[in-house]
Amino acid sequence: MRHYLNPYDLTPSELSNVLSLGQDIAQNTDKYSNFCAGKILATLFFEPSTRTRLSFESAMLRMGGKVLGFSSADSSSAAKGESVADTIRMIGGYADICAIRHPLEGAPMRAGMFASIPVINAGDGAHQHPTQTLTDLITILGRKKRLDNLKIGFCGDLKYGRTVHSLMAALSRYSGNTFVLISPQQLRAPVRYIEAAQEAGTPCVECTDLEENIGQLDILYMTRIQKERFVDVKKYEQVKGSYILTAEKMEKAKPDMAVLHPLPRVNEIAIDVDNDDRAAYFEQAQNGVYVRMALILALLGLAPFGKLASKSDEKTNSGINVETESKAKCQNRHCITNAEADTNAVFARDDNGAYKCIYCENPSEALV
Ligand code: NCD
């Protein structure tokens, strides 16, 4: 059984199959209207969502399946103190596949360890959001007809923006890409994601000015400042409204640049950009349904391209191989291991010999 917890959990060839299937589904949605008859998707959302949860539900319903779930932690037994491990243990009896969103980093991985059904990470804290990445990739593919040799500008909250972390990981697997990372100093992308991209051969340039850099980009990926991740509201106030894309700024961009945004937007993109042909964000949100249909089919073994191998030969789980269980605490206080008493921190060495927490990928200085 396979889970989809981070972008590396599909090999490049599997990813290509899923994206092609998503494209076919977009063209011939009705053809798939019975593919999930008799199957149930559980959506376990411990954090707010509009597009992700509804597009998962729409995906399953459009394939003749059924859905159940909850849309906030308050309406689940998490409010009574139940652990993720306990919650997920029963879900296998209630559904055939599940999508989980959780504020704690690594919660979907924890769920995957105890689940008897495929688990999909629908966003875990500031860590990863790999199905948004599928949505982003299929949109880029639609606009540019390729995923390589692109200059991609990521703009806004690159520190807490989980969609950015996942998309950087995914796009760094293709050759010839360059990342232009545009953010306030306080919201720079975590070093580990930049290093991983560079090691994969993707140059990263960090800067703070959108207008100065927009002219060189093939893709501009705008993001919302993730207010809910700030511990100190004053720090949010200092950076809110840092970047606002307007029709005037778009005049400096290439005629075939595409503007993406995972949505919701607050004020990062002025509405005068919406009618620009280069605005791809609403098309991107629609693509989320098709590509999630493709992912569900792949994980259930119902895709026309056949079953996924039971365990991928190529790197999964960010290349982490579990090596060291430790009494040491993960230093990331938003990691599942620090919130749930029954979850021991587990550290593993990456390819460079550095230790990282397997749940949230935070480097562990304690063990280095
Ligand atoms: C994103 C998320 O939840 O991380 N939204 C989404 O899933 N489309 C981005 C965001 O909330 O800013």
C-alpha cells in the first residue's frame, strides 16, 4: 500500500503518469464517472480549507464514489484529546482512502504508520502540501507545455508557505529550472529546502523585490502571508501586504508568463490582474479536481496505467531512511512528536550524513 505524504512519494515516472491521467480526466471527465463506484474517501480536516477539501470531495463524487469526514478539529475527537494514531486506526474500517490536513507537521506521516488504507497529506502545518503541488504542476504543464527549463519566481511567505516547500521539491527534479525566491528577510525559505533544490541541480537566487525580478520569470507563484503560523501578531503586522501584484506590475512581465497562486488570496493579487490572460490561478483551482481524481485512482490501484509498485524503488519520503530512534526531542515545536505523548521522535540521516526528524524534516542539532 502506498501513501502520498510528500512530493517524493511518487517517482518521476509515476508522477508523469498521474499528471497525464489528470490531463485526460480534464478532457474526458465523464469517462471516469464510475471508476470509484463502491469506494469511500474520508476527508479528515483538522484545519480550515475550502478548495482542498471540496476538490477532494468533488473528485471522489465525480468518479461515482462516496465521501465522509469532518472539516474542523472541533467536530472530531481530537477536541477530546484523541491522538492521530488512534483516530486513523478506525478509519480503515470506514473508508478506502483518506486525505488528512493537520496543523502539526508530520501528522499525516504518523497517520500513515497506523493506517490500513492509503493516506494523502492534504497539508501539514508549515511543512508540505503535495496535492497542491500536483495542481500547480498540471497548471504549469498546461500553460508552458513543459516542467523543465523554467525560471520560477516564488513570492511572499516562503518560510511558512507549505505549498512553496512542496513545489520547490517537485520542480527541482526537472533539469534546467531556476528558482527566484522573493520574500521579506523574515520570511525566507528554510535553508533545508534551498539546499535540497541546489543539490538537485536547481540554482536558487534569493531577493526581496518583485518589480525588479518579474521581467525574467516564466512562472510567478504568489503566496499569502500565513498569518495563522505567526506566534507574535506584531511580526505578522510587519510583513503583511509586503507584495501586491497589480496590472501595472504585470506590464513588466513576459507576455507568456503565468501567474499562479494556491489561493485563498488576501491582497497579494489585485483584482485588476484577474482579466489578464496570464492569470492562471482560477484554472489552477479547477485543475485540483482532475489531478486529485488521478491521484485517488493511482493510490487505489484503479488507474488505467495500472497499479503503483507496492514500494517505490526510487527515493521516497525525502530520501530519509529510518536509522535512529532517540529520546531527544525534535526541536520544532510544531512537530507531531512534541504534541502527542505517545509519539517518539525518530531521526534519520540524509544523504549528507545530517540528522533530520523523519516527521517534520527539521534538522536535529542535538544529534549532529
Ligand atoms: C494553501 C494551503 O492551505 O496551504 N491553500 C490551499 O490549499 N489551496 C495556501 C494558503 O492557505 O495560503
